[in-house]
Amino acid sequence: MEASDGTEETPLPLALTRFQLSEEYGFLLPNPLTELPAPYSPWMEIAHDLPQLIASHRLRSQVHQMPQLSTRHLRGHEELHLAHLVLSFITMGYLWQEGEEGTVKVLPRNLAVPFWEVSQALGLPPILSHADFVLANWRRKNPNGNLDTIISLPGGESLRGFILVTLLVEKAAVPGIKAVVQAIRAILQLDEETLHKALQELAEAIGDMSKALKHMHDYVDPAVFYMVIRIFLSGWKDNPAMPDGLVYEGVSDEPMAYSGGSAAQSTVLHAFDELLGIRHSEESTAFLHRMRDYMPRPHRAFVEEIRSAPSLKQHVLSSRDARLCAAFNQCVSALADFRSYHITIVTKFITVAAAKAKARWAEPADRAGPSAGKPPSVLEAKGTGGSHIFSFLKSVRDTTKEGMISA
């Protein structure tokens, strides 16, 4: 089992290829593999049938019958990423098959050991993260470029919409990622014209991310997201449904706790924050920095490289260039607007959806509907990553606004 690190002999400062970043796809895995080598067909068969196995409460018994497979036949980071995607989805289904009141304390050895080994090879935690759910979980359905997911969970078209809209946000960020690289090079070369252009491109890309995020309203049903999808993204750290964490059998006798999938695990906003010198509160910073452990190793390194680059904000301030100052503020303003819009989405898909679900549950006549289960309550005020979601999102939005340069 091996992972290629994609490094070059004589690296340019911030060359995208050094960090497994693509000129066309940014942090998305370019054209992810959709099938593992033949020895891993038992994993793939279960993974492709997850929604049905979970709905019929048969996933756990299927996992118990799964053979113990060695990971030594996996080659390169593409195969490892698909294996991590497959094993993470199976793990989330196994854990949450019976809802928040029917969790288990132990992940069986035949799932836990290979999942741990693949995670170690990639430098990712053994849980579903943004890197699996979005970055590595897409394929083209046909030559026209229509997109689909590779692996799914309960939630049908709403789950598919949630993943693919998030993917479109990542894709919209690509010109902004390139602009970050250009901006740092321009600072080093004292090239104000290129820097101004890079900042304009960054602001435009962040605006396009906000436009892409608006498609959530078109493709995701808030009731399905809240009642069906959300629990499968939940982790076993800071989660009252699994207060002791999870024992990975064959890996450790002690339970381990990991955060669930979260938008805070997307490298994009971390990169933009570091470039623009945005400083969040101590509590928010601690959570955001912990979320970096859920990013692929090379992406984490990219953020660190930006962090150690010369300060853009100081450069703009010392230049006393009104155009640069305006372009910088445009970027910060676009980022604050994106974060405000994210709060709007979370309000609709969690707070409002939770209130509606509770109201429906209170009406006995409505309990036979499509989402007839009891509304989830454990993570009602928290994000799937375990943060207190509204205080966190509002704090991060407000500290972004504070990053503006005053006239």
C-alpha cells in the first residue's frame, strides 16, 4: 500500500502540483476512480447497496459477514482515496443504521483495521470527512458532463443534490485558489499590477461560490436533510449520542473520538483566511485548526505555506495604494457575504427544519408520513463537526468583517 506525495524535484513557491492541487479542479480529486481492484469487490458490493441495506436494517449483518481484507494491494493515492470513501460510508451506515438511539460501541475488526490502515496512509482520520463526501465522491454520468456521486447513503435526490452543490462550490473556488498563488508571487516580486488583478479574481471567485451555494434551495429538501441525511454525517466527538466515542476493534482497546463531516473541513476558506490575514476568536480558531486534521495531508501543507508567506495585509497597508486597498476589502467583503449566506442556509436546513419536524411529530395524524421517525434531537444545536453551530458561524462571519482595512 503506497501513497504518492506528488512532490517535484525543484518546487516553485506554492506550485499547485506540489500539494496535489489541480489547475482545473482545485482541491477536488480530478476524475476519481469509481472501482477498486477485484480483491476489494466485497467492499464495493456493500458500498453500492448502502441506502437499501440501511433502510432494510441489514447493513450491520452484511458487515459482520464481510471478509477481512488486506490493504496491501492498494496502489497510489487515487485507490487509497476511493478505499477511504467506501470504508467511511460503510462505517457511517453501520454506526447510524438504527438512528441516534441505536448506536454501537465497537466497529468490527474486518471494517476497523483496513479503514485505519488506509487512513494512516492518507493522513486522514478513520471517519467520513469532506475529503471523502465531496472531494473524492463524484463521477461523470455521461460524456455531456452530467455529474453523479460514486457512493451514496439514505436521502435519495436530496443527498445527491447536497453533495453535488457542495462540489460546485469547490469548483467555483478554483480561480480563487489560483489567485492566492498569484497574489503571493506578486508580493514577493513587488508586482502591484499582478497583485491587484489577483485580488479582483479572488473576490469574483468568492462571489461565484455564493452563487453556487444558492442551488441548495433547488436540489435539497430541508426536511430530508434534517430528518434523514444529517445523522450520517455525524461523528463521535462532542456527540451526546456516543459520549464514549468508538472502539476500533483490532486497532485499539480504548475508544477514539472523531468529529463528523463539516464544511469547516474544506481547505478553500482556510486558504482564503490565511491569505487575507483573517483572525478568528480563540475558540473558533481552535475548532478550525482541529478541522485541518480532517484534510488530506498535501492540502493542509498548502494552507501552512500560505500562512508562512509574507503578509498580504501588511503589504497592502504599507503600499498606501488606494486601488490595492479597495481590492483587498472587496475580497474580505465577499468572504463575509459568503459566510452570511451560509448562515441563511443552515437556518433553513437545521433550525427551521427542526421546528417543522417537531411540530409534525406532535400531530399523531402526521406520523405516518415519509419522514415518520422521531426527529433527531441530540445534535439539534450543533454542527455535524460538533461545534455549537450558530455561535460559531456568526463569530466567524463577524471576525471576517473585522478584517477590512479602514480608510
